[in-house]
Amino acid sequence: MADHRQIDFGHNIDSFEREILDDINDKLEPYIQMSMEERYYLNGIVRKAKPKKILEIGTALGGSAALLLNATRNIDGAKVLSLDYSTQCYIMPEKQTGWIVPELFPELAKRWEFHGGGCVCQYLEGGGGGFDLLLLDTVHSNPGEFLNILEALPYLKDGAIVVLHDTSQWTTWGKELQCTNQILLSTLKGKRILFDDAACPVIPCIGGIVLDKIDHDMLWGLFTNIALPWVNSLPYIDYVTLARYFDQHYDRDLVDIFKRSAIWHRQRDLLIAEVRMQNQTPLLERQHGLFSAMIQFIRRIKSKCRCILTTRKL
Ligand SMILES: C[S@@+](CC[C@H](N)C(=O)[O-])C[C@H]1O[C@@H](n2cnc3c(N)ncnc32)[C@H](O)[C@@H]1O
């Protein structure tokens, strides 16, 4: 396999070896959550780079997993590992996540492995790593993929390719809160794999990059992304799992940004719940309640931060 940094992906990688995807495209159509152009782009990158180990995070019905397996069908020893937060397919709850791979593409399924249920980092630990390519396509709203990328990075090869889906959800689909992958793609540093997608008014809704060496500066950007506003809250069990995992793989100053953000957002959620309750009480009492809730909020944050810093010193 060639050094990805030496590959010339050109500006129309979406037209490279389309016929490989065309072999399964009709069968794939009802199940994949990517437009035709996005599929050709991903297929072209895989055909050009010839990765042996592919990691997919965000599987749904299994459409993109089938595409990846098909694109690597004549690459000796190529394997795809798909991971998802849920074992139950979120679009068809009566089916397992990724179900179309074994049911509709049994000849491809021999080179496929799937794990699901909770934070995906649990399935990466002890799994060997050395992935040549990552396809990341999960929540698209914060913190979503900001956390997923930090789960995956320790297991990617030097100079791995990262492909992010749904990178222009605002200008293409009007979804203003789904900006996570657009920010993430801009934060990652490396050689960008560009193409034009006429269906997208500003930038394509899929993007790829051949990663530079991961240094503290790049990680700083990736961790500080987590401090942006969250649309989704993080279950406590996930917080614990991720905090432990990040502690093992990253420097303390970086992991503290994650911990502080998670604590801040939890406190904010509690404050909002308290204010909602206050709204059911008379005005004067309500103003007093809001004021004291804010004071308590600031005090809690201060004491949690003090607690983290004290734990660090121990
Ligand atoms: C947009 S769908 C993936 C579509 C698929 N890549 C395709 O193109 O056919 C998003 C998937 O991400 C999963 N997901 C959501 N949050 C996640 C998380 N924190 N970690 C891993 N997977 C997650 C969902 O369960 C869902 O199956």
C-alpha cells in the first residue's frame, strides 16, 4: 500500500473507477444515506488509496459499510470494521444495525466485522489498530464527532485518510445545528481531497483529508472544539468511559478541556431544569430563584474545577 501522502487524488476523484460502485449501486440505493456524488467520491478515494484496514464509525443500515467492502473487493486481505453506538438500527428498529451487509451482500460480509452498543472506543481497545482509512458519519451536532475522532485517532496509522460525511448541512440542507463535521474537517490538518459537487451550493457535504502527523497543536484544536456549544447531552456512563479512555491516550491539559466542558454542560442542563421549575412560581420569588440558581451554578463550576485540579495534583 502506497504512502497516502504521495497519492495524487486530483480534483475529480469522484470519477475514478465508478464502474466498481455501479456494480452494486442499484441494490444499495434504498439503504445508503449518501447521495450518488458522495458515494462516487468515497468509492474513488478507496479505489485510489487501496486501504487494507478500514474503520467506519456510524453504520445505520449498513449502506456505507457495503460500499467500503465492495470498493476493497479485490484488495488482498482488506477488512472493514464498523462501529456504532447502537446495536439496533435507528431507522428500522426491528433490524440490527448494519443488517444489509450479511442479508444483501453475504459475499462481502466475510471481510466485515461489526460491534455496537455505547461508546465505540470500547471496541477499539486491544483490537490492533493501524487503520488506513476512517469514515466518520454519526450525529453531526455537537459534541458528536468531536468525541468520535478522539476515540479513533489513537488507532489510525500515520498519514491515515479521514473521510467525514455531512460537512455542509447548513448550506445544503438548512440544518444549522449540524455543523460538527464542517468544523471538524477544518480543524484537521493535512492534504485535503477536494472535488466539486454541483448539488451543494457552497462546499460539498462530504470531505476527506490525508492526515499530517498528529501533534499537540492539532490535538489542541480538536479538544477545544469540545468547548463549543453542545446540542446533545452526554450520558454519565459515556462521560466516565470517555474520560478513562482519553486519560490513557492524551495529555492531561487536553483531557481537562473535555472534563471541564462535560461538567459545565451538565451544570447548565441542571440550571435550565431549575429555571423551568421556577417559572411555575410567582414573579418575585422567581427572580430571586433565578439569581440564586445562577450563583449556585457558578459556585458548583468553581468547586468542580478545583476538584479536578486537586485530583490532578494527587
Ligand atoms: C447518519 S447514520 C450513518 C449512515 C451510514 N454511514 C450510511 O451512509 O449508510 C448515523 C449512525 O451513527 C450512529 N451514532 C450516533 N451516535 C453515535 C456515537 N456517539 N458513536 C457511534 N455511532 C453513533 C447512529 O446509531 C447511526 O446508526
